[in-house]
Amino acid sequence: MAPIAKRRRISPEVESPPANTANGVSSEEKIEDFYRNAAGWDLEQDYENRPRNLKKKKEETRLPIKTSEGWVEQAPAVVEQKEEDADSFLGSGDEGEAAEDDEDDEEDEQPEVPQISPREQILQAKEELARVASMISEDPEEHIGQLKKLQVHATSQNRTVVKLCLATQLAIYRDIIPGYRIRPVSKEELKQKLSKDVRKLRNFEQSLVGGYHEYVKALTRAAKKSGDKNKEAASVASVAISCACTLLNTVPHFNFRGDLINILVGRLSIRQVNPDFHKCVECLETLFRDDEDGNASREAVDLLCKMMKSRSYNIHESVLNTFLHLRLLSEFAHRSSSTRTDKDEDEPSVKQKQKREFRTKKERKRLREVKGVEKEFREADATVSHEERDKNQSEMLKLVFVAYFRILKQRVPQLMGAVLEGLARYAHLINQDFFGDILEALRELVINTEAAEQALAEEDEDASTAPRNINRESLLCIITAFALLQGQDVVKSVGSLHLDLEFFITHLYKTLLPSSMNPDLELSAKSLRLRDPDGNDDEALLPQQAKHKINVQTTTVLLLRSLSSVLLPPQNLRSVPPLRLAAFAKQLLTISLQLPEKSCLAMMGLLQQVAKVQGKKIAALWYTEERKGDGVFNPLRDEVEGSNPFATTVWEGELLRHHFCPQVKESIVALEKGIVRSRS
């Protein structure tokens, strides 16, 4: 190999000056300058500007080894370097930087944790809601814009905060809502010039209506989750329904009343009975009782009837019983049907020409202006107009009758009792031309109850279906049939309309003996008792439904009402035939032996009234020498007059003289004295 040639130096060599020359600097002076300038050096800055010294991990490779199975590669061994960096102040700088990188990665991977706990959110929401509520209550016109802050809390993810927000808004709106309905501003009114006070009042009213509308929307959304499986959502829905009920009862005159009623009607459309359901029923009952002009009641009745029709009347009977709280039962005086309402004919509609006074054109113009101003004042003062109230009540009566008659035609089992009670209460308001159809429907119902009773006697009713009190339904049919004729011209009605009530009288006579054996004869809807573990109890007598039953009268009271209508009619008292009186008197004395104490006393009281008025017609039951017929008495005959009551005697009186109740003993003695008195 040939030797490598040395490179030639191109630049000339510069001779260094001597150490002690005048132009040069000695080494001692350089050292002194070094120590003199060392204090001003920025060592940290120099360290930061230096490049990083990245250390690489060294791996030690190993040769394969030969075994009996062949060559095997050995795993490489990693050499750990424990040498510390000389430039690091606190050990190795690489380890610190790696730890920082690991922490950054962990922070990126972890989800965002809420900075405020739910408990702290509730406390902060309470403080904020209280502050905003106090500001609005102090000066509503000035701080009406704070309502938007309350709407923000209504969208919170915390259910407790949402409930607090809904309740706070309820308290605020109850305080600041005026006593009149705010109408929308027209485009022409927006262009008008207003004073400062009027502009301020208009801004307050429009802001109030806008905020209240959003609040009602929030209540509607929350109330739809009533009965949800999610308990938190169901609790919010319960609060929303309570707020809607409170607003409807406290400010029924204000805007968006229909939306509030829709919330209640939507909940009542579900047959699931819970506290929210009872709140809605009680709210509507209070609304019907307290409504003076009838506008709110008419709107509620209209929505209820539409809901019932859409669900094919598959509703709870408590919803239908709310109609019995309408004020038209006590205030409305015109008879109506499902299509029209009768008005008084003597009401003058047009003034007679001779009574008009002569007025000039200027005076007539002035009177028109005065009437317009008075009309505005009446609207502002919410004065109730009798004409408007009668119009609303007549429309409500039509809607109620339409609902009742459709249920009668469809024969909805769980609603028949409520419909019959309603017809009995509204009987004095039903048009006479409609009696025939109603009596025909009632007759079919009685026939159906007889068939259902026979079916129940043959086989037990399915436990999954709601039990029916058939005896109660038949008594209600009879009461309704006779109540239709009360307060009207009975002779004219029966003669001209060909109304036949013999069917109901015969059915009542046949049900006397079975009714006396009923163990629940004196139990009403308010009676508390244990459920029979071996049988099906009447749903109407259960304690949980007691306060939601409209007709709380016992079966004994219904029986007495039916008997009074037959034996002691309010009109044509003397027209009752003697055979009917004697047959019922004999049957009542017979069932008194099996009746409980209070029911027995009630029957004795009814017989005393019959003896006082019709004593001569039934005296032959006590005195055999006055009989005019012969034969055998048969109490099980289908015809009342065919039972031949004068062929027997009232031997039950001798047993009732030994009754365990002293009042019953006195009653039977007073009854016999009345018979003796009637003969004299």
C-alpha cells in the first residue's frame, strides 16, 4: 500500500507575537479578564440554548447457540444506563421530560370531570332563583327581562334544579299576572306613537306573555312523561302537572288557558290512576264549581268530550263524573237535548216601535260612543253577562248529553253507573221530546243487567275484569226514568209521548227480595272495609276510590228513592192503584225481617208515609173483613197486580214487635196506629 501524501498548507503561517510585546496581551491579563467577567455571565440562558443530548438505548446482540434441536437465537439484552447527565440539576433531565409527557397523555385520555358537584349546583341554583325572584317581585315592570334567566335553568341536566325552576316560575307568575287577559298587539298599534308610561306597560305585557308562553311549553313537555318508568322524569312530570293545576285554578282568565287544560286532559286520557290523576280530576272539579262566566268550563268540557270520543270512551269513570260539578245544574233553567236548547218565549227580542224615543243624529252618535266605552269597561272589569253565561251553559249541556247518549248506545260497562247518575241529576234539563229515546235505552239496560246477573249466577266473573254492581245499576235506571218526569207535566208527558213506566215498576218489585239479602246494602263509597279474599268486591266500594265517587249514596238510599217515586209520586198522588200499593207494602214488610237495623227503620218510615196518605187503600192487609177478592198470594209473579196481595195478611208485624231494636218496635206500632187512624 502506497503511503498517503500529506496535504500542503496554503495559508501562510502567522508568527505569534512575543508574550511581553507592547501590542499583545499577556496570559495573566487574560485570566484576570476571565474572572472579572465571570460574574456577568448568564449560565442558565446558555444552558437553555444548548441542544439536548438525547441518549439512545444500547442493545447487546448475542450469537446463536447450537443445541441438540438445532441453532437457537438468544434474546438481546438491554443495557440500562445509570449514568447521570452532568448538565442536569436534579438528576436526569430525560426522565423528568418523559414523566411530563406521560402526564400529558393521561390528561388527554381522561374524560372531563364536572367542576361543580350536583349538590353545589343545587345550592347555586337556589341562590340564583331566589335572587331573580326577589328582583321580579320587587319591580316587575323594571326586571321583567330576568324571566329569560329562569328559562335557562329549566334546561338543566339536574332534575332537582329543573323542579326548583318550575316551582319558582309558578310563584312568580301567580304574583305578577294581572287580572285581565292580554290581547296581541296589531300592526297598526305598533305604528302608533305612545307615551313613555304606555310604552313601558306594553313592553311589560308582551314580555310577560312571551315568558309565560315558554313556561307553559316547558310544563307541556315535562307533563308528557307522567307515569314514566324513569322515576326522575316522572317526578318532574308530577311537579309540572301540579303547576298546571295551580295556574288553572288561580288564573283561569289569563292567556294560554287551553294549553293548561290540554295538559290535564292528556293525563286523564290514561286510565292509570295515581296521585297526578287525582290532582287533575280535583282541578277540573274546582274549575267547574268556581267558573262564573262559563268560558273556561265550556273549553274544558269540549276538550274532554273530544278526548273521550277519540279513545272510544275507554276512560275512568272519575273523568265522566266531573260533569256533575258544572254550575249549570243550579243556574241553568232551559231544557235541552243533544241538538237544541229551548228558550223562554216571553223574552222580548225587539223593542216595540211606539216605545222608542226620538233622538237627533248627534245624540244617537253620542250614545253609540257611550255604549262602546261602557262595553270596554265591562270587559276590563270582567263583568259576567247573563246572556253570555246562558249561551256557554247551553253549549255545555249539549256536549254533556251527546257524551251520555253515545255511552248509552255503546253500553260501556265501566261507565254505565256514572252515566245513569249524570242523567238522573240532569233530568230536569232534558227536553221532553227526548224522553222516549232515553227510556228505551234505559229499558234495554235493565234487560242487559238481568242477563248479566243470570250469567254471574251461573259462573264466576273473570278476576281480570272490573266487577259491576248490577243491582245498583238497575236501581239507577229506575231512578233516572222517574226523575225525567219530576218537575214537568207528568200527565201531558205520559199521555202525549206514550211513556210506559210499568216495566220499571215491575222490575223494582222483583228486585226487592234479592236486594234484602245483599250484605253490602248499607255500605257506601266512603265505607272502609277489607277486601273479601274469597270473592270479588264491588269496585265502587273500595276505600281508595271512595273520595272519587260522585254518588256516595248507599244501595238502601237508592232503593228508597225508587220506592218513593213509585208509591209517593210528587204529582197525581191519588192515581196510584190500590193493588200496587198493597203489593209493595206487603213486600216491604217481608224484606224488613232480613234488613239491617238502619235499613229496617228507613222502610218503616216509608210505610208510615204511605199509610198516612194512602191508608184506606192498604187497610185491608190488616183487616180481613174488608177483603173483596180470594185466591192465593204469589210474591214471585212477574206482574205486580197479579200477585193478589189482598189474599194474605201482614203477619210480619207480629215478628217486628219482638225486634231487637227498640226504634223498630216503636215504628211498627206507629204504622198500625196510622192504619187505624186512616179508617176513622
